[in-house]
Amino acid sequence: MKKQVIGVVGCGNISDIYLENLTGIFKDLVEVKSCTDLSRQRREEKAEKYGVEAVGSLEDMLADPEIDIILNLTTPPVHAGVDLAAVQAGKHVFSEKPLAVTLDEAASVLGEAKQKGVRVGCAPDTFLGAGIQTARHLIDEGVIGDVVSVSACMACHGHESWHPNPEFYYQTGGGPMMDMGPYYLTALVNLAGPITRVAGMANKAFGTRIMTSPERNGDTVEVEIMTHVTGAIEFAGGAAGTIITSFDIWKSDIPRIEVHGTKGSLSIPDPNTFGKGGNELLLCKGSSGEWETVPLTGFSYEENSRGLGVVDMALAIGQDRPHRASGELAGNVLEAMIGFEIAAESGKYYELSKRLNMRPAAMVKGIKAGARWK
Ligand SMILES: NC(=O)c1ccc[n+]([C@@H]2O[C@H](COP(=O)([O-])OP(=O)(O)OC[C@H]3O[C@@H](n4cnc5c(N)ncnc54)[C@H](O)[C@@H]3O)[C@@H](O)[C@H]2O)c1
């Protein structure tokens, strides 16, 4: 099977783990040919570090007939523009999250890709890791019965304490829901099915944030978006959910994700990890009243395996099957995230468009890391 060839756009903070994994643990499954960034220094630095070509512009990368997939690691307001350019050039595209910052942008990327016959994939891909896949397997096996409710919470105090360029977190397309919601909601759709309807409330504790990262200590950033967003969620299968995402909370012990079924409950590992490095997967069966730890032994990729989603898409192209971290899935998640704020403003439920066939296939159990999967 032909190895799909990837060009990376955006050589910032997150590009290292992608480039490290795609040229490391995934090197037998895909090839990274080149990278580009508006900053010459960044693109040349990453190119040298990972042994790929530095390309001067996105246009030059799109003109390269050897590139099959554009991996878009730019900041959120730029995602849709880069995706659209890639799709119009006849390339498949896999974007960092969120898919876009408006529903119109997302629709135009997905619509254009359909017309051109190319694929759109989107982060996060953490739900393909051992943590959430083990939970999915337990749910599919009926261990907790029918899923009736879920809860999710992402509480922190923002990113200006560590990120050297934190502005985008506080501009349109940023905020706790658009930034972290994709991990939580993608995990929930994978575990409980597509989202059909949401309600929401939102607010903002600080109009200005003061950076404390070593590079920008004392600089300020104006906050354009809501920094505390809560929502109620209805799933197609009938389950009811709640979510809190916040950049305004100093400390919280609310569990990250719990899934409750008719026969038991699951406490899910941090969906911003692949299974390791956060909380354990816990199962409580029926009336036992006790959590038991579930080992993540059946599935690979429990370490930081960013790139897993684009590799799944690359394999899916060769195998002519749907890829898991799909644009449709990201579209459902984006619509829910925007829907919470629309509902908060209007005081009414927000009904999502019908995307009922986008719950991704579960990963195959027992595949060794680095081996091909279907
Ligand atoms: N930093 C993290 O820990 C993290 C984790 C997971 C996901 N993400 C996501 O990854 C994306 C990138 O985040 P980041 O932290 O790496 O941001 P960053 O600002 O560090 O890097 C983004 C890079 O994209 C480049 N860029 C912007 N527009 C471009 C264009 N038109 N053509 C070429 N290059 C362009 C910028 O010059 C910059 O180097 C965001 O969507 C973010 O949500 C970040």
C-alpha cells in the first residue's frame, strides 16, 4: 500500500509532538515530506530537527504533486482558510482543532471537500488512544448497560502562565470551550453517540489577562470571548449530559468525565491524554458501590500519540474505509460548542443539524503500536 505523504503547515508549539511521532513511531505508516510556517526561523528549525524539507509558503507546498495530505497545525482563526486552500488544491487535509471558528466556515470546508472527493480529518485524536478506547470497548460490550447520563468538566486558569503566544486563547475561536471542548465532546460522542440538542450558560471573570510565562511576563491580553461556558447536552441515543469548561477556575476536584449506565458507571481518563499521565480508568459495577481500576492492556497508544488521527486517515485512504477523526465528527462537536453560546444568549435550546452516522468505529483491539490497523 502506498504510504501517504504529509506536508505540515504551522511549526509552532504543538508541531514538535506531531513531527516527533510522525517521523518516529509512525514512520513506517506515513511519510512527512515538508513543513512550512509564516516564520522562516520556525520552519527551518523544525525542518532541520526532523529531517524534512522547509518550504517557503503554503502555496508552494500545495503545488507539490507528491504531497497527499496537508496537516494543518496553525492557530484556530486560520484553520478554515488553510483547509479550504488545501482542499481546493485537491489535497486531503487534517486540521488541529477546532475545525473552524464559525459554522459557515466549517460547512464550506466540508462541502468543498465532498465536491473535490478529498478527505477532511480533525483533531483531537486522543479518543483513539488506549484510555477512551478501553472505555468504549466496555460500553460496546454492555458492561455498564445503556448509557443514560454523562458529565464532563475541564477547569483551569487559562494558558497565559506558560504559552509564549497565548493571545489566540482569548480571541474568537479560542476560549475554554473552543480550545478544550473538542477533547471532551469528541470523547463523549465516541462513548455516547452524536449530539442532537444543547442548552448553555456562559460568562467571563476577567476582561484582561496578565501573562506570566517567562517570555512574556507582564504583557497583557484583552479577553474577547467567554471564559466560563457550561452546557446541557442531549445525545441521539437518549442520554443526557452536562459539561463545564472554564479558564476562570484556580482549583477543582470535579471529575473530568463520567459515563453512567443502567448497570454501572465509568470514570474516564483525561481526554487530553491518550490514557496515561492523567486519572485512571475506573469502573463501578451496579450496586457494588466501589470503583475498580481497569488496566489499559487491550489497546495500544496510551502515551502522547498525537498524529494517530492523521495516520488513521492515511491508512483509511489506502484501505477505502471511513477514517475515525472525521470532519463530520468535528462538525458535530463544533456545532455543539457554538450552540452552547447561542443557547446562552437566546435562552433557548439549540438544535444541531442531523449528523447521525458520524460516531467513529472503535479501534481494533490487540493491534501493536506501529503496526497497520483497519
Ligand atoms: N500548544 C498546545 O499545547 C496545543 C495542544 C493541542 C492542540 N493545539 C492546537 O494546535 C494549534 C496550534 O497551536 P500552537 O500552540 O502550536 O500555536 P502556535 O501559535 O505556537 O503555532 C502556530 C503556528 O502557525 C503558524 N501560522 C499561522 N498562520 C499560518 C499560515 N497561514 N501559514 C503558515 N503558518 C501559519 C504561526 O506562524 C505559528 O508558528 C491550535 O489550533 C491549538 O488549538 C495546541
